[in-house]
Amino acid sequence: MEKKVVVMGARGSVPVSGKQYEKYGCATTSVLVRLCGQVIIIDAGSGILSLPGLMRGGEKKAALLLSHPHADHLIGLGMCPKLMEADFRLDIYGAQRSGRSVRRQVAALLSPPLWPVGTDALPADVRYHTLKERLCLGAVTVESTEGVHSGGVSVFRISGEGVSVVYAGDTNLTEEQYARLADFAAGCDLMLCDGQYTDEEWKKRSTFGHSGYLAAARLGRDAGAKRVRIVHHDPFRTDAELDAAAEEVKRIYSRADMAREGEEILL
Ligand SMILES: [Zn+2]
Ligand SMILES: [Zn+2]
């Protein structure tokens, strides 16, 4: 069966636009994982608008793992065309955050006055589930652990058919977190890791809940990840700067690179 990851959006914080972003993309975080016949989406940033073009006729069901409800990870959901289809089912999994269920977190953005259509008015069959530490989606196992981010964040390890993908989307790689995630991601086939900052920016923004891209590459190397893609690019980071960052990252770990929107990775 097909084992594939598609980066639908690699940008962090806010969608951008402009010629300086053509290579690495403008859309915020959303990743498609195909494993064991399951369609699994991680986060619903504006990248999720690419989903219809990546789904096949007859596929009427997907799961969405929500790492956390910050707007850059949810902003695409209200305009996702699949949710306008009455015969499409989306199961959304997310941890309780700030005392709110995942349903209430989504509704905080997708309801008037912030959005014209409330979650209850979507034509699709959308179901909400509290994320557990271990979840089974058909033959796929999803393990989750907590990252270091304002308001909390879930880090996922998705496994099936003998391969595994780790997604550490928004997390600050503090010393303690680094050791824990190296363990959590050990031997994975692909690690997607937050690397929003240069080391200098990271020092200045050490409480912002994001990581430096060099640390992300080191983590992937130390975890023995077969491939690493660094995600959540800073909205001001241009293609030229990301190309330069990719060179630095590869010097640390030749199997690491900066993620590009539209990139398909076969597992
Ligand atoms: Zn984010
Ligand atoms: Zn966030």
C-alpha cells in the first residue's frame, strides 16, 4: 500500500504571499500522511486547501490530528472544500487545551463573529474526539506526547506498515525536551520538526515556543531519523534565506532539509 507524506503547508505563524516565497511556499502548516490505506492530516493551516487535489475519487473519509489550536494551524479548515461535501467524514482528534474540548477550540475560530459559518453548519460529517496517548486509525497507530509551546502542543508519532513519521510542529527544544523527543522519535523514517529560527533569533525569542533549525537538524540526527524535514518557517524567511539555511542544516545532518510546500516524500 502507498506510504507517503505530502507537505501541504510549511510556513509558520501566518500565511504569506510574494515572489520571495515561491520555492518553499506561503501556506501554513498542514501535512498529509497516507499509510495503511488511511488518509491522515496533521493540522489544518491554509495548506489544507490543497487536500482535494490529493484525494482520490471515492475517498470519503479522513482523520485530522490537531497539534494545538493556534490560528495558523486551523485557519484553512473553514475553507477546506471537502467540508462542503455532505458525504465526507472528518474525524478530528485533539487534546483538551485551556480547559476546552477540541470541539470548543475549533469553534472558537469557526463561529461568528470571527467566521460566518459555525462548526454545526458545515455540510460534512465532522466528529470530534479527545486525543489519547495512543490511538488506532485502522492499522495505523498514533502515539502522542506533549511538546513545549504556549498553551501546549501535541507531538505525534504515526506508525504502520513498518514505517513511522514523527511530527513535532511547534515546540521549543529545551534541553529536557530535546532528550525526550530524541527518545520519542528514535529510528523514525521521517521527522518533521519545528525550526522557525536562526540560532540568534532563538536566543532572543527563547520563550516563544519554537526552535532553531540547526537544533532541529541535530535532533533528527541524534534520534537516528532516516530523513528530517524542518517546518514552520518564519513568515519573513525568504527562499534565498531558506536555501542558505538548508545548506547549514545539511552540514549538520546530510539527511535533513527545509520542507517545501508540495513536497511528496515516499516512505
Ligand atoms: Zn504555529
Ligand atoms: Zn502555535
